[in-house]
Amino acid sequence: MNKVHKTIKLFGGRLTKIKKAIIEILLEDCCLLTKQKLVQRLKIKNIKPNRSTIFRELSFLTKSNLIIKNTITGIDYYEIPKDHHHHLVCLGCNSINKVEFGNYLKKQEKQIAKQNKFKIINHSLEFYGYCHKCQA
Amino acid sequence: MNKVHKTIKLFGGRLTKIKKAIIEILLEDCCLLTKQKLVQRLKIKNIKPNRSTIFRELSFLTKSNLIIKNTITGIDYYEIPKDHHHHLVCLGCNSINKVEFGNYLKKQEKQIAKQNKFKIINHSLEFYGYCHKCQA
DNA sequence: ATATTTGCAAACGTTTTGCATAGTG
DNA sequence: CACTATGCAAAACGTTTGCAAATAT
């Protein structure tokens, strides 16, 4: 949480109760958190911020690369870069599941970074298709 | 375009002037088309549909898997599954560039499909980071 | 003490909806 | 002919903004 604080300061922000709570929630359950779910989780912690505050905090944390926003089938999901993984997205029922992949793309990343003079911070990989139930 | 027509019928739709034009535009310039750009391209073809028609057509074509909607840094991009490729997304200037990758993920796809009883239709892979100019 | 954060209410833009008419198969 | 697609206007929705008060450093 010290590194987080540093990054926040670097981007001209302050480590408020809400920022801290959002980071904590994402660290606990790091994957596929929607705005709705986030609000629920905050409520449990007795934090009930205004709508605009949520927007502002998520925007700040995303811009400072502390969290990642990933829009899948039109819905915004937030995650924290930890336990890196990918997603299986069902086009039938819109369910999303994690897939572990190892660090299979590490080699490719280095190559691509070099070839394009591009500093890669992270990546996202989604497989779209139909889950077992929806293959009917 | 015959296969397209078939798919459209399968999903209870009709091959209208607008559907045809959207598919054609995406086939010509298959990558990263925004709604705005699409409207521009249609105008050149002397097709000036109502806003709601655009929404409805894009929604229909996406649901029938004829085109793909990919939201990157908050902006919706439409593509057609052709000349498969991936993206380098700059978090500094929001520029997006193609990366060719070979069919490197084919093996993985098959394995993942088998392990999860999941029928993969396509995938999207984005590398986020900073382009040469924005690394300052 | 100074600058950021917050809640509130209003403004804004995008997307969706209902309906009558036009167009497709 | 039956059914889908379209344009229009209104409604609904999510997001952004300006400001004064509260809070963090």
C-alpha cells in the first residue's frame, strides 16, 4: 500500500478512504469487478460515496495505471494487475470465466516491444465463443 | 456476400442497403472503425441513415457475429473477422496500431477449447503501454 | 495553509424505445 | 402479403461538470 500511495502522489492525488478501499477490494477479489459490485462492496465497508465520486476515483486510478479498465461485451470491468490471467467470454449467456495461461506471452511481449519501440505495461486477452451450455 | 446473407436470414434479418454497405466498408478497411467514421463512409456512398438505425444495425450485426465490437480505452471499434491481428494501445496518446502475430495462439486456442468445453469463435489481444513518443 | 476530494444538482451526450411508414423476401 | 427496417421524436440512461463545504498533506 506504500507503493500505491507513492503512485497516487506522483499523479497529484491523495490516499483517501475511498481510494484505499477500492484498491483493497480489488486486491481481495481481483477480477471482473463492475461499478455496481464495487458500490456493493463499499457499502459493506460502510462507505457510501456519491455517484460522481465513484466515477472520479475510478477515472483517477485508471489514469494512474493502478487499476485496469476492461470493457467486455459493453460492460466495464475493473481489475488490478495481479495474478495475471485471461478470459473466456460466452457470446450466448455473457458469462465470463478466467483462464490461466502461464506467462506464455512474455516472449512475444519482449519481441513486440523491441520491434515497435513500445513499452508494454500489460495486456488483455479475451477468447470469445460459446460455453458448454450455450452450444445448443 | 452470400454467406453473409445466409447468416443474416438465420438471425431473422434482411440484407438491406445499409447492412450491405456496412459489411462492404468493413471489408475494405477492416480495422478499428468507429461509429463516427462509419457514418462518414456511408455518407460518401450516399447513405445517410438515422442515428437509431446505425445503433440497430451495429447491434444486429454484432449479435449475429458478422462483425466484432471491441471497446478500447472507452471507445467502441468495429471490425470484421478477416486478416486477424492484434493491437498496440498507447496509454499516453491513445493511438492504436496493428501488430501481426502469426497464428501463434491457434495451439493454445485448441487446448483451451478442449479443457473448458468452450467453442472459441475468435479472440482479441491488446497490448497496453507507451509508444516511442510518449515514453518521455 | 493549501490543494485535493466530496456531495449535490444540473447539464450533457449517447443509447433506447414506440410508433407510423417504407421496403424486403 | 407478411414481416422486417427505417425515420422521427421522446424518453431513459450513464457520465460529466461547477460549485461550496469537507478533508488530506
